[in-house]
Amino acid sequence: METKIAVFRGREIRKTLHNNTWWFVIVDVVSVLTDSVDPSGYIKDMRRRDDELSKGWGQIATPLPIQTEGGPQKLNCANTEGVFRIIQSIPSPKAEPFKRWLAKVGYERVQEIEDPELATKRMRELYKAKGYSDDWIEKRMRGIAIREELTDEWKRRDVSRESEYAILTSEIAKAAFGITLADHKKLKGLSRENLRDHMTDLELIFSMLGEAATTEITRVDDAKGFKESKRAARKGGGVAGKAREDLEKKTRKKVVSKENYLTMPQSARRLKRG
């Protein structure tokens, strides 16, 4: 499962696909609706107040792997129906607009199943609305396609666990950039945000190179299983790492930086694009 971010009134809610349906991280939903500084505590109090909710919690809350700052973790998630039930126990002026938003998100998923190109189109529109340039969006979309090709290759080679995907991805990134994913996010001042959504053009390019090279090496080496795929991941990331080091020598500039694409001045963005 890949963690996505939904946005309600400027607040982020993590979601993931499970059985072809969106499931939302419950603690994020409660945080958005209540503005609580301790949403986990609010959930405990809510269940104490609502006996019926507490009795049916096992059917509402399903632990699913969600990408967090510390790697994939199983967090309680609820589908649209489950979130509607939770909302009933939360006295919030945001409840009604949130219901409408939730219904829209669910309906859009149905449309995307019928026409997969809609998902790509909506993703482009979302990035555009956030202020990304067309050039950056093209690189990000291409990176997503390369990533999907890689994960499909891993699946065919008996790598299927989310924890294994996370480790392999980390191996590629560390070899490509010379630092861990956690340190890369820390450098940019990120917590649970998607690192790639905050990369500069060059960082995106080297991410793509590392993953595309890994896919090709995995095929050529005919890697099977997690251990062999891990060796291929290190090789693929190393290809990008050598290219990065060569560029850094010639430009005398580091590719990895604390710069966040969205917070860079427009002039700097143009320079980054060349």
C-alpha cells in the first residue's frame, strides 16, 4: 500500500488504498475535526462516551500500513462508512462540510476505477493548485511511473511486504544521495510529508535515475526474493550516486540541500530548471 495525502481545508489526512477503497487514518480525521492537540486521547474519551461506537470499534478501525517518519507503521484506518460513524460522535461545526468532502473523495475513487486516467489528471491539478510548475509536475509524474514499474518488478520477484519495499527504497536513496531518507527529510524540515513532493528538480531527477537503474539491474541480474533485490537496489542507487558525485564535482554544488521546491523564490526555481 502507498500512503497518499488528502487535503481538507488546508489540513492533511493520510489515506491508503485497501480492497480498492480509500481508508483514512482515524487520528488524522479526528485532529482535523476537533483541532485537538492530543487526537489519540480524544479518541479514547470519545469511545468512553459512546458505548455503541466502542462496541463496534473492531469493525470500524482496521490497522493498515501507513508511511510515517519512522517508516511504515500500522495505524487504525476507517473507510468512508466508518468515518461517517466516527463523525456522529464528534460535535464539530466542520462535520457537515467534512461529510460532503468525504463523499466527493469516495465518488472520485469510483470514477478513477472506471477511468484510470482521471487519477493522473487530478494529481496534476492538485500539484498545480499547490504552486508547482508544469516542468516540475512532469518530472514528478514521470517519477511516479518509474516507481510503479519498479514495484511491479519487485512483486514479480516475490518481494511483496511493505516493510521490504521501504528497506529497498531506502537502499536506493542512500546510495543515490549519500544520506538516509530520514536525514534527507530532516534536512528539509519535514515530518510526515512526502519527501518527493518537496524535492528540487535535480533531486527528483536523481531519484528517477536510481529507481530506473534498479529496475534494469534487477532484470539483468534476474534478482529473486528480497536479498537479491536488495543487492540490485544498492547497485541501482549507486549508478545515480556516481552521476550525482560527478555533477557535484563539476558544479561545486551539492545536489542534496535543505531547499524545499515550494518555498524557493521563483527566480531560484528558474535557475534550478536551467
